[in-house]
Amino acid sequence: MRSINKQLARQAAFIINNKGLNRYKAMAKSLDDKLFLDGDTKELDAYLMRNIGEHYTAVSTTIIDKIVNWLSDIIQLRNQIFFLSKKDLKNSDVQAINNTLITGNLEQDFLFTYIDQFDILSEVRFALKKAIRDLFKSISILQYSFAFAERKHPYWITDFRKRSAVEAKKLIHARILNEALSAFRARDFIDNVLELVNHKLEKESVRSSFVTWVYQYFSSRIEHEIDEKLHVFLEKDFPLIIEVAMCVMYYDNQILDQKGGVEDLYHFKVNLVARTIMKDWCFEYLEETLENEEHLTIATDYLRKIFVSVDIGQYLDKNFNTFEKFDDNSFTYAGLSEEFLRPLWENEHGERQEIGRHLVRDCIDQIDHRTYQNNFREVKDLLGLKKDHLQLYLDRISLTSTMLFQLSVANIADLCVVKREDKEKMLGMTQGYGLSLQIINDYADFVHIPKYSSILGSATIEKKSTDIFKDVENRTMSLPMLINLGKKNRNGFLYKFLKLGKSRLSQTERYLVLKELHQTKSLVLCESITQDIARQCKIRYKITRTNRASLFLRDLWSICFVNRFKKELEFKEEGFQMLKKFCDILKYQGKYLPLELRAFQFSQFAMACWRRIKFTTLDI
């Protein structure tokens, strides 16, 4: 498994060295401020005319006008987020900002879906999409230069906003562009953007490994020959694309949840730029590596649905999967109906609405977690009248986690033309695998990465030590929180903390939350559910041990039984037991919390040093 990821890492390094952004840097420097800031329709029309050349006349004026207006709206949505100030981020409605970000992401996918429906020559369609992606990249690079300049000289942006249009243009080209662009040119900008994907490919990454073994398993089950170019794509290029797509989702999630160190304005803006460049790169790379137009259509369609699915899931998470909705007895969740999802595509343009509605509908129609409903029966019983919040949670994680695996499997199966029963078997197993990984991530939210990292593992570039307890602080109803509050634990510390509306947990409060989750067995039940799903999948979807791929697919389930987060939670459980004995010996009656907390920390450290447990390094 590790050798395959090393191969992917070498390939990524080759792409980084040979796909520099000099072309886009030059374009960014020449962009007119009216196009960059306002999404001026005349400037956009002129840009398309220049960049698609003779193909411009092959597209009707009506369609060009629609594309131009659409591009203008997308640019304005992005700038609405990008030009937020520290004061705006602090005082504005966070939910409104998140929804604007999600809407901007979706509008781009809706636009490219619209272009793919044109009855025009393929070279015209590709030229049009390439010009639009180049425009987005150029604007992103220009935005990065703004963020970099703002970090060094915060008054520049404020000054820029106050000046007239003519002076503003001079300010951009004379001060910010020339200085800031040259400043980050020396920093090798693309390495900065792909830092996360480089880091992930250096290790055993679950997602790229999963799609690699799925392809090898399918290829061993089919009787016909697979085209050599398609074989190279599925074995080398597709795992890389999926890994980069996953990094795009990490960057989005870090913005929406204030994770990964994205707590200041500079990193907020860098993430916006990085996710835009990487997302466009995924589609661009597809078009460059897949020559067969039918294969390209299939792969593009599935990749777009992956991104749209995650955005839908994030919309559900930020608007409905919250403590406020859980505590509101008047709120009911009736499934993925248009009532909940209409804001994702609703706008004043009828044709756009239809494209958005159909694309969203196509994504949610593929959700089917009924196979695993029995695994959550205990949670449903605990929730009682609030059991529809479990359905909301399962829908949300199906969209944000499972669909990446599920659509990747469907993509490979359709490209390889595998038997229907093989495809359905793998999809069934994939649904369980995606659900399990997300639940592991849920209880990983309560795992502190300690300072003594050589013993207990260390923080990763995707999961910082500062990310712990973010679900509680963001008031997001993860599975451990649903279980804990479902036990009608209205007198518990967690419920009282959430009810007060506080946004930050102190160290002592974190200890109290973790202690309560242990006492209610919330984390233990989460572990039990993932392991039950793993056992059920191994029995129901028998992956025949006929080759290496099938063995590795079975081995991927080991993450449900052994992973670094589970091991550290076991440490904490033992720590609480040692703490109890420690306090009993001292005849301690619980009057002085700091003593209890120090005893708990000491017991953890003592156990770690004594046992020297080795952890798996699988990166989830």
C-alpha cells in the first residue's frame, strides 16, 4: 500500500514542477479591476472573446450572455466572502457567511453542468470551460496577493476600498500587484496551495488506497480487456484526483468550522484561494488525461456530484444539524425534501434553478443508508421523539463522507463496465465504510493530541491539536453529542454549556465534557457502532480472497478496530479509572476540581510512558 502512495507522491511532485502558475500570475497582473472587483459583464464578455478566439462565434449570443451573467454573480459571491474584514468576521452572521460560501461553490458546479449540456463541438466546449477555469485561477492568485499584502500592510485594503475607481486601479497595479505578486513568486506559490495533498500522499492515505484497490478488484473480476490508457488513468491518475478532491473538502471544512488554524483573516483567505485552484485543477487534469470523450463525460459527471454532495451536506450541517434545532421542540426533519434544499438553487433565473435542482436531486437520490439502520437502533431508542435528528445526522454524513467513496466506486465500475452484482456489492460495502470513517472522525473530535507526541502520535496537517472539541464549540450535533443528550441528560454539563450559548471551552470545561461522555458511554457506543458495521459488511459483502486487492480491501476495515484516536480514548478511559483509585486513596470527596484534573493528566502520562503503545498511522 505504501509503495502505491509513494508513486502517487512522485507523480504529484512531477505535476507541481511542470504545472507552474506563471501563466496565471501574468494573467492576474493584467486583469482589469472592474472585472476582478465587480464581475463587470462587458469585461467578462471581452475576456471570453479574447480567450476562446474563433470558438466565440460558435456559441450563440444568448448562451454567452447567460454565461457572462452567471460568471458575474459567482465573482461577486466570492468577493463578498473574500473582502470580509476582521470586524465583519467577528460581528456578521456566521450562518449567512457559510451559506454564501456554499452557494458560491455550488453555482460554479451548476454553471459547468449547464455548459456540458450544450449541443456544440467538444473542442468548443473544452475551450470555453478552460477559459473560465483560467479566469477563476487568475482571480484566485490576485486574491492571494491581496491576502499576502494585507497581512504585511493591513491598511492597503482599507485604503483601497475608500478610494475612487481610478485611484483604486493605480493602487492595485502600482502597489499591491507589483510588490505582493513578486513577494509570493519567490515563495513557490503552488507548493503552498498543494501543501496538504503533498503531506497526505507521503503517508498511507485511506481514500487513494481505497480507490486503487477497488479498481484492481474490479479489473480481476471482468472478462474483457481494459484499454491501456484507461488502465493507467484508473491506477495512477484517478487516486490522485480523489486525494486532491478530498483536500478541497478539508480546506472548505476548515473555513466552515474554524479548524486547521483557520482562525485569522489571512489563513481564511488563503484557504479560499487554495480550494478554488485545487478544485479547478481536478477537472482540468481530468480533461488532460482522459482522451476518450465518453470516459471523460462519465468521470466529470461523478466528480462534480462528489463536490455538490459535500456542499449539500455542509448546508444541512450548518443550518439544521445544530444544538439550537435539536433543542427546539417545534423543529422536525422530514428528510431531504425541497423544503429544506430549495435555498441551494433558488435564484431569480428560471433556467439556473432547474439545472441546480436536478443536479442536487441526482446527488441525494443516491443516498441509501437503510441497510445500516439497525446498527443505530440503540441511538434511535435513546433519542425517542427526537429520533428524526438521527436521520438528519445520517443524511448529512452520507453526503459529506460516504458519497466520496460511493461515487468513486460507481465511477470506476462504469468506466470498467463491471457486472451489476459486483458494482452493487461494492457500493453496499462502501456505504458502510464511509459511515464508519465519519463516526471515527466524530469521536476523534474529543481526542487531545498530547505534547509527548513520540508516544501517542502527533497532530497532522489536517487535524491540529487546537481542533479538539470543535463540534461542541461549533454547536454541531455529532453522534457522541446526540447519544449524550439523547439520554435526557438535561442536568449534565454538556447540555448546560450549550444552553448558555458559549463559544469556547476552557481546559477545565473540556475535562468535564469528556468525563460526562465517558460516564454516559457515548464514545464507547460510537466505537461499538463502527465495529458492528465492519463485521456486518464482512459477512454481507463477501470480498472473495482471490487476489491482493481483495486482501487489502478487507484490511482497510481494521481502522474501525485499531486507530490512534480509539487508542487514546482507551487511555483516557483507563485514566479515569486510575483517577478514581487515586482520589479514593486520598479520601478525596470531589471538592477541588484542579486536583482531580491534575491527577487525570498525570495518570495519562504515566500510563503512556509505561506501556509504550504503538499506534497505526492510517490517516483518516
